[in-house]
Amino acid sequence: MTAQPPIIRRLGRVFGAEMGPDWMVSHAAYPAPVLLSPDRLRVYLVARDAQGRGQVGFIDLDPADPLRVLAVSPEPCLGPGGLGAFDDRGISIGSVHQVGDEIRLYYMGWNKAADVPFRNAIGLAVARDRQGLRFERIFEGPLIDRSRFDPFTLSYPFVVVPSGEAPWTLYYGTSRAGGTDEAAMQHVLTRATGTDGIDWRPTGETVVGLEPGEYGLSRPWLWQASGRTWMLYAIRRAEYTIGLSVQEPATGAFRRVSSDLMGPGRAQWEDRASCYPALVQAGGRTLLFYNANGYGLTGLGVAEVTFDAADTA
């Protein structure tokens, strides 16, 4: 049976920087949810400081009512790296995972460049307090940077944490061309493999490529449903929308299912774009957190995801 896209029902706007403490000057971007307990859903996010640099914080929500904010981090959990580091101009969250007794934060670091506006690489920070209140970098440098496989710039990582002896997999964005024109950079989704979530082997392959009118795919998010592996991601056109692909069991390749699964909404805060999706199972539902206008400038929202009961392939 052909896999059908899920049904998306928007629940509303959850949070904006104006609802947080003073360190959140603007934006509430790149949501990454983690279910800490049956009654507490933590969503890590990035707010910008007065210099426009991304810093990681969080909000805690009621899983039964994801529009109800229980707590907000009083200070950043992770800030920009030291001057000259790959992340000295800020951080953008890829994905967050509970691995044993620690919480791992895989992220993209921002760094200025001379002839192009920026360059990015992928890093890892870890919280060992079991509460995820403070993250520390395991290295000053990145896990993956430019190489013969990724010659220009990299973006938002999503890590698939394996069970048993299966390999680790890292999905992320990579540009196939350079320059200052983002529309010409051909940013696609690729992957790397590893054995411990720290050392990675890039493959150089294109996992999901561009379609006509698109010039960038970013921020992949994978999950299992209806016996399939699905991947959400942001699609860059004139404005952002959210796309969906499904993995074919026979080949392992990802096939595009929707190029506009979740576009603009009706509310003013999301009437131009939707981007940076992230899913979590909480309160007996599948919740999708996302950003909208201005790459998170207007805050983050939540929707509920359901599949047609007939789609059991």
C-alpha cells in the first residue's frame, strides 16, 4: 500500500521570546522536544541575544496540554563558543536525545567568514545532571566540518540513536555549491554513519534532493509510525514550508511524499511560513513543534499528527 502523508491539526502558538526572561532578546527557534516524565515535556529552543547570537534554553510543558507552559529556563543552558571557535557566533539546535545517564545536544555552530556571510559545522554538548539544565561541549571543535564530502557548509544534525549493535546514523544538510547567493548553494540532505555518536564517517550521498523551485532542505527530523520511517524537513523557497519523505523498506532510500505538508497558517504569527519541524510522542499523541515567520522570530507552535487508520503499510 502506498504510504499516505499524515493529517496535521494545528493547536496554536506555544511560546515567544517576549514570554521569557531578559536573556531571550528575540526568537524562539529550532524546537527539540524531550519527554522527561509522564507529566513534563521539555522543549529545548534557541533564543538570540542582543548581538543576534543563538543561545540554548528550554520551556517545560504539560504533555496533556502542550499549550500550557510550566517553566522557562532562567538562563541559557549553552551559549556561544569562545572567540575563534566554530560556534562563536551562536548555536542552532539539531536534535536532543537521552542516552544512558546523559542528555546529548547535537547542534550547528555559526562562524563568520570573510567572503561569504557565514560557515557552519556540527557539534555536540552533553548534560550529565539528568535534568538537562546545563550543557558542556565535549570538544571545543566540531564533530563534522567541511571535508571532501561536504566542501562548503553543513547544517542542522539529526541523530538516530540505535538499539543493540546497529550503527548510529546522522542526517544533516550540506551545500553542493558555494558563493553568497543562498538560492544557488543547492543545500540538500545527506548522512554519516558511526559507532558511538561521536566519531562519524560522512557518506557524501544525497539522501533527499531538491525539486524545481526549491533551493534548500534543512533540519531533518525522523520518526517511526505506521510501520515506516518518516523524515520531516524544512524546504526553502521564497518562504519556508515543511516537506515529508518516507523510507522504502526494500532499498532504504527516502521517497518524497509531500513538498508542502505544512505551509503557512491562518494566524498572523504564521501566515507566511512554516519551518524547523520536530516531533515527540507525549500524552498519548504525536506532537509536532515548529517555527513560522522569520525563522522563529514570531515564536513556536504545536500541532497534532495523526495517520489514516487505513495506512498500515
